[in-house]
Amino acid sequence: MQRRTLAGLAALAAAFSFSAFGQPGEIRIAHVYSKTGPLEAYGKQTQTGLMMGLEYATGGTMVVGGKKLVVIEKDDQGKPDLGKNLLASAYSDDKADIAVGPTSSGVALALLPVAEEYKKILLVEPAVADSITGEKWNKYIFRTGRNSSQDAISNAVAVDREGVTIATLAQDNAFGRDGVKAFKDAVRKARLVHEEYLPAATTDFTAAAQRLIERLKDQPGRKVLWIVWAGAGNPFKIADLDLKRHGIEIATGGNILPAMVAYNQFPGMEGATYYYFGFSRNQANLWLVTHHYLKHKSPPDFFTAGGFSSAMALVTALKATNGDTNTPRLIKTMEGMSFDTPKGSMTFRREDHQALQSMYHFRVAPGARPGTMADLYLVREIKPHEMDLPIRNRR
């Protein structure tokens, strides 16, 4: 009798454990991102892309190695302390096998030591600060998103010329400062004369514009204002101060489609972007564009492609391990691993787990109409081997 009672209690405990911490035969993926907050638009795109990517990579089954993929959403609201607590909770309470995110670079830097503490992989997408796979990196961190150096090196292709004078405008945060630093490191021929940093929530750019104009207006040759910006605020309002009168051009990188509507004010403007839906012709991108139009009546955007790429990396690794989520085995599998994405093939560099990937040199179409979706022409694809991407960690 006592033996049967003990057996029953054991069965009850096992059932409770499975109901509380996930069913056997599941692979639990925590997605920590800005579902709300300043970068909400970016975060929601990433979530859409992640789910579409998992659908594509698993042929619609959401199963790998006989195990069901379960995605657990966590809203960090763009707050580092909250994100840190949510990731710890995902690993400990939700028994997440792996995590994806976050949206903000500031939040990402707070998450890195949590992944190391729990000895679980954090696949960073789309936070871009170089330090994530640089001096703050640890072996549990992989990143499918581009980093600031990839942004900067590719943008330098468009503006780094002899006789060009450049000033920069960026947000005063990890994203902005890392972006400008990487851009400065990448520029070899042009001359940089001024860096302007503003709070991320800035909406009035008048004073900054006056300082930038003052530094550029009397410079000889071609004068360029390079802008790196994310989230709210429209720094392109600076154009209202009649930059053309002083011979000042604007250059910038890619962004989400609503933000790039402002680009049409500058026909012929050049820059480099991580993704634009019309630039890639591979199978994954054709599927993404087609199904995004069917589901959302619009093309996939900048961060949708990023979320999709993170899903492709996860499923590629999990297929290679036949669904085994053992962290050391996953790390060994993912180091040097190549995987398909809407941008073509990416490869995780062994030294810092940064995904090496193409970028796209674009030009705003001469006939672009203000107020419409950004009309970008592809100048050329910049291949990974063309970018001398520094290794910034201390491994």
C-alpha cells in the first residue's frame, strides 16, 4: 500500500513538473524584445519575422527532431533592468532552452551576463552595438543581426572619397556612439570634422542643425552629413534648414519602410542598408516577400528579415543536433555554421559568433516621390569578404 502511494505521489510530482516547466518533447525559445516602448515598431517586426522564419524552416510543422518549437514572448519595454530579469525568468522559471533578442543595444548589454550565468545561448537579433560581440561578449552569445561595424563599413563605401568632408549626427546611446565610432574607423579617404550626439527622444533638431551647418558650410569640396538614428524622431527635418544652400548633402543607412519615406526628399542620396525587400532574389526572400504580402498586405521590412534570419539559424542548428538543446553541443554546432536567410547565406564567425553577411549599397531613385514608400535602387551587393570586419572581443 505504502509503495503504491509513493508511486502515485511520484507520478503526480512528475505531472506537475511537466505542466509547470513544459512538456517533454518541446524546444522552448524565449523571445525577449520591445513589444512596447520606444523601439516597439522594430520589436514587432522581429517577432513577425521570427515566427514566419520558423514556419518556413520547418515546412510549417514547427517541429525539429520530433520536438515541438514553443516560443515564449517577453516584453522588455526597452528597459535594461526589466530585460535582464525577464531573461533570467525565461531560463529559470520557463525552462527556455535558448533565447532570441533583444531589440535595444542597451538591453542586450544587460542580457549578456545572464546568458553566461545560466550557460544558455542568447541569439542576439537585432541589437547592433559592436560591444555585444566585442568587449562585452561571452561564448554563449551569437548574433544574426548586423553589428555597428558592418553598418559603418558598408556606409563608408558610399561616401568615403578624397575631397569629402563629413559630420555625423547620432543618438547619445550605445547604438549611436558605437555606430559613429565604427564609421570613423572605416573611413580612410574623407575627413571628419564634427560629431553631434542628441538624446534618443529628440524631436527638435534646430540647434543641432545650426551647429552642423556651421562646421560644414565653409569646408571645401563635397560636404556630407551622415545620420545614424533609430526609433522616434525625424532627424531629416534638418533638411528644412536649407542644407542645399550651403552645399551640404545627407547620407544615411537603411531603416524601416515608414522611416525611409523621408528618404524620397533626397533623390540620388546614397547609403548602405542591411535589407530592402526588393534587393535579394534567393528562395528564402521570395517566400518571405510572397507570404508577407499574403498575410499583411505589405512587403516585409528591415527587422522582419532579421527575425526570419534568427529563426533560420536556430532551426539549422537544431536540425544538425536532431533537436538536442545541450548548450555545449549547440555552441560547437553553431561556430562556423552557415545558414540560409532572406539575404542569402550567413556564417557565424568562430572568433566572436558574429554573423558575416552581405550589405546593400543603395541610391534613392531620381524620380522618388515625397510621401510614398522609399524608392531605392540597388547599386551593388557588398559581400562579406569585402568588409574588413574587426574582431573586437578578448577571447
